[in-house]
Amino acid sequence: MDVKILSFNGEAFVSNNVVSISLMTGLWEITILEKHAPLITSIRPSTMYLVIRNEKGEERRDDFAIGSWVVEVKDSHVKIMSDMLIDIEDINIHQAEHARTFAMELMEKYKDSKDRIDMERFIEAEDMLLKSIAQLKLYDLKK
């Protein structure tokens, strides 16, 4: 499959030898294979796994932490736009742990004394929390 992954933070991934992609959509985890049915769906912050075949036919797995946005599958072409893309080799555990703690603090802050929530800000903090969890999960794979 031809795969293009673009990220708002400037990271990019391009390959025409991808065997499969596993990632979390808005509803559940999916695996995209060659000749997958056409699809456009949202993605959630998660750990994404790609299986890539080299010129010798050997397969290897490449792992990323990915943020929110959208994936499009058409014929044997996959395009992913995301607001975060971090390769397993570039993971910063201290930054991810700090982001998780900060997001949890924000989620508590956006609740008022009557247990009501500023939903817009709470959802932003939740997204930050999910991104940090994806990075921490990716770091665990690296160990």
C-alpha cells in the first residue's frame, strides 16, 4: 500500500511498501490491509503500528504515537492527517509524563464547585491526556 502520513507538528511518513496499519478510530481499533474498502473516518490519539516490507520481502514493524484527525483509504492508497505524529525513536518520556500530569490537573480545574464542567476545555484537556498516554504506551514498547 502507498501510505502518506502528515502531521501538523511537521513530522511526515511516506512509504509505498506498507503491508498493514493498525490504529484507533473514533469508534474502535482497525487494521487497514491491501485492497481495503474505501473509508474516511476520524482517528483518536493512540499508538499506531505499521508493518512495512523491504525490497528483500522482509517485514518489520514501525510504531508511532498519533494524535487526532482523519484517515482516508481509497484503492491501495492511505492518507492520514494528524495533529501529532511521534516515532518510537523520538519519544520523550519526561515530556509525556509531564503532559499527562498537566492534562489531569486541567481536567480537574475545568470542573466548577457545582460539579459542572466547561466541556470545551475539558475535551481539550482529555485530548491532551490521550496523546500523552499514547506516548507513554509507545515508550513502554521501546523498553
